[in-house]
Amino acid sequence: MLSEVPGFTIRGEDGARGLGQASANVLIDGDRITNKSEGVFTQLQRIGTDRVERIEIVDGATLGIAGLAGQVANVITRPDALSGRFNYRAGFRPKYAEPSFIGGEVSLSGSGETLEWTVALSNGVGRGAAGGGEAFIFDPEGNLLETRDFRMQFVGDFPRVSGQMKWTSPGGAVINANANYNRAYENFRESQDRDLVSGIDVFRNFENRYRGWGYELGADIQFSLGPGQLKLIGQESYDKGRSRSDATLDFYDDSPDAGSRFTSRSDRGEHIARAEYSWPMLGGDWQLDAEAAFNRLNQSAQLFALDPAGEFVEIAFPNGTGGVTEDRYETILTHSRSLTDGITVQIGAGGEYSTIAQTGAGGLTRSFWRPKGSVNLAWAVENGFDVSLELARRVGQLSFGDFLASVSLQQDQQNAGNVELVPQQSWEAQLDLTKDLGKWGSTELRVFAQLIEDYIEFIPVTGGLETRGNIDSATLYGIRWNSTFQLEPIGFRGAQLELTLQAEESELTDPLTGEKRSFGGHQDREIDVELRHDVPGSNWAWGVGAEYNHTLPYYRLGETGYNYEGPTYTYAFIEHKDVFGMTANLTVFNLTDGRAVQDRLVYEGYRDRSPLLFRETQDLSVQPIFNFRLSGDF
């Protein structure tokens, strides 16, 4: 339902550190979703259609919920003693990928005057990263060295069981609790039959296998205290996994096989304790937030080489084993008030104190204090025309794996690890203009800019290696236009056109050359268009669409190039909304043969001072993708 609201685009949580203030633009019964591992999209899909009372689209700054800005959807539900919801997904490609028949979710919910609950069982299925075709290797003068016949395939299953409940006590206190347990089974394989112009032909096989499990437990309680409401939130999450990558070369003569193996075991977790106290005072709403978050990663990694006897022998890899912890404390005071009729402002200010510690080779402990906050202004200019402006100071999230050394055998790349990493910080501005076009639909225009400090990019380190590290500054700015046009005024009853255009510009100083360039591998242009027709007087609907993404060249210190898919994908679907009470949808994706393209320049050392070693080009077939979805209530 929400995806069909004209001019509205669902936005999930931004993946910020800890829980933080609200960032998703969807509320359920006026409450933000605090479940980090099961976000907005999962929660919405579990609400039976007959339970939806209404959907309210409002400006976030008018709600008095710290952090919300721009258009926000509040999904209001009605009680139902017992209801169920399911969705089934299956997929198929003519070549390369295995078919998928076991995707989807089934959930059961109940609600009454004081208790609401939901249990769900799901399996996320991945059958992507599949393709095949030819690749070519050229020497620096452009002479052909190798022709490679590529085949790639990914198979992943991600089962999950989860539950949540909400209880309202006789005294008015509201208690929420949620829990989930998940597992991950991933297998990726890439084979290359290499035909050399000069030399011994070889078959290269790369396999990566990952197995993992994890859980999340969360609870909160909200009750009246003094003049306001106090909400206490606690959350614990944990993931453990192991992976193994093998890259082997099988020569088409009597030469012994060659190859490498990289293995890693990791466990990571997060504890969060958060308190939010909200109260009215001085003609406005106030909220004081305090949060403590404790993150940790422990990892052990090993590197092996295949000896002539066909055995993997361990070789030194000292910087791949160690641990990283971050203890973070944050407090923010937010004030929201109405300035005049139609104008609302929300101001939040505070900061965070964090300590980052790394064990293992080069272990280091550092502490930081960083300011945070935002100003949101909402202006209802007239009926159907809203303006929202946000200015914010934010602190980004770290990937703890970047502190430790790692290897990608698939592309023969290595990250040396960096114990001195710090989160990036940014000044951000965003202006949203939303206009109701009446019978023609609605439109939203967003202009945004970011001034980033400590941007994370590949940097050189001792020994001619590279790692993820911080550079002084970077900038990003752009514009996004999202519109829904109803076509009934031109005689096309039941039809609407969704159109999204986005353009971005970015800039940083290359840490190797000192020259100005854009973000590496960044998608700077996007065009999405979809025509949907719900046939009047029937349960049938059909549609066609296209998406285009332009990707900028990527940069590592020893190579550069392009790596993208598409760049244009097209699709068509047909849907029936009453197949024995269920909704059935068949979508065919990639009707116009979008490709997986790579053009890679690899140098003998750093690219600013070393000669070109070789050039690799790939143009792989992705194939049409047939997806079937069946959903309904019970």
C-alpha cells in the first residue's frame, strides 16, 4: 500500500551508530521502529491489509519525534484477534543461476486492547551474481594475451525466525520486546577457462563459502514520569561466522597446480542502552536522549599457499588477527515548537564521546569527543505545498574489518589494515519541496549537500601496500526529483507513471596523486521510470519500467577502472489481485540484455609511478530474470 502512495518513497534507517534518533520515514501507530536487523520493509510486510486503518503523510518536523524530517508516513492499524500474512517468492534464469523455490515469509499476529504480538518465519534467498561470457587480457601495448571464458554463480539462503510483542499495562506503561535468530549459508563460485596466446592454458577456479549465525534481542518500556514520558531501550545483537576462499590454477599440462586459500573466523556484537525523556515546556516539546553503545569485533585470519604436493601450507599473515572495540556515549537535547501557523522548527544539539581500542599487531587505544545535532524547519506554504529544510552535523559508522588485514583472492587484492581509522564526520543540508498536483498526482524535489571530514578512502602504507584510511575532506551534493503522475486526466484510467531522477557531484583529493577527482565507484546518475495500469473493473494490473544508473570509475592504489551492471535494466510485470484471495505477480527483469561490465587497468605498483601491467575487460551476460510472487492474508 505504502509503495503506491503518490510521490512517497519509503526510506529505511540510515545505519547510524547505535540506535540514535529516528531516521526512517515510516512510523507504525505513531512509533518509530527500533529493531535494527528487521527494518521498515520487513515490519510493513507483516501487517495484514485488513488491519490498516489509514496512512497519514505528514511532515516529520511536526511530530515532535527527534530526528524526523521531510515526508513521513504514519501507518495506523486496527486490532485483530488473529491474522496471518504470507508472501512466497520464486525466481528463475535461463542460464548460469540456480532456480529458487523457497523464498518468502509467513507471519501470524494477534492484537487486543492491551496485547499485540507477531511471530514470523522467513527465508531470504539469493541467487544473484550470476553471469557468463568472455573476458580479455591485453598487455600495455594493447596486444591480446588471454581470452577467458567466465562463469559466475552465487547461492545464498538466509533463514530467520522472529517474534515481537507490545503490552500496555493498566497504568498506561507500554512495553515492547522483540527477538530473532538467523543463519546464513552462502556459496559463490567463479570459473575461468583461460586460453593464452603464448604459454600454457589454464583453468582457474575460485570458490568462497560463508556460514554464520546471529541473534538480536531488544526491549523498551515507556511510562509517565513527572511532566513527561520516559522511554528506556535495551538491545543486544551478536553475529558469528566463518569463511573460506580458495583460488586454484589447473594447468593443461603436467605442471603442478598452484593456488591460495584465505580463511577467517569472526564474531561481532553490540550492546545498546538508551533513554529518551520527552516533556512539554515553554510552548513546545522537549526530548533529552542519552545512549551508550558498545561494539566489538574479534577476528582471526589465515593465508595459505598450495604447494607442489597439492597441500595448502600456511604462510605468515600477522595483521589479520585481532580485535576492535568501541565504547560510545551520546547525549542530545531536542526542542520542537510551532513558530507561526504552518511553520514548525526542531532543534537538537549534543555530542558523543567514544573510545576505540584495537588489539593485535599495532594495537592502539584512542578517545574522541564529537559534536552532533540538527535543525529542521517545516513550512506548510499552502494546502498541498510543503517545504522542509534540514541542517545537521553527523558522525558516520566504521567497518571494524578495515582495522585488520584482509585478502581478496578473487581479484588478487589485499587490504593491509589500519589501526588509526576514525569515523567520518559531515555537515549536511537537505531541502525538500513537496507539491500535491491534485488529480495529476504529486511531486517532490530534494536538494542536498555534504561537507565531509575524515572521509574513508584507500591510502598508501609502508611497503607499497594499501589500506582503508582517512583523508582530510570530501564534498557531495546533488538533486533528486521523485514524482507520481496520474494519467486519468488524459483518458488513461487506472494508470500512473512513477518517475525518479537523481544527479550527484562529488569531489575529493586523490591520496596518491594529489589531484581532484570524484568518489570512486560512485553512482552519480539515476533514472527510474515505471508505468503501472490497474485495469478498471477488474483485478488485473500490468506495468513496464526501466532503470538507468551511471557509475563512475573506481580507484585503488594499484589499479583503476569501471565495474558496473546494466547500465540500463528494463522489466515488465503482470499482476492479479484475487487468485483465491491472494495477489499473484510475475515480473520479467532485464528484457533488454543489461550486462555486467568491467574494464580494469592493473599496474605493477602504485598507479601514479608504475607502468601498466595489464588491462582486463569483461562483458558478461546477466540473462533475463523471472520472478514470481504470491502474497495474501489468512
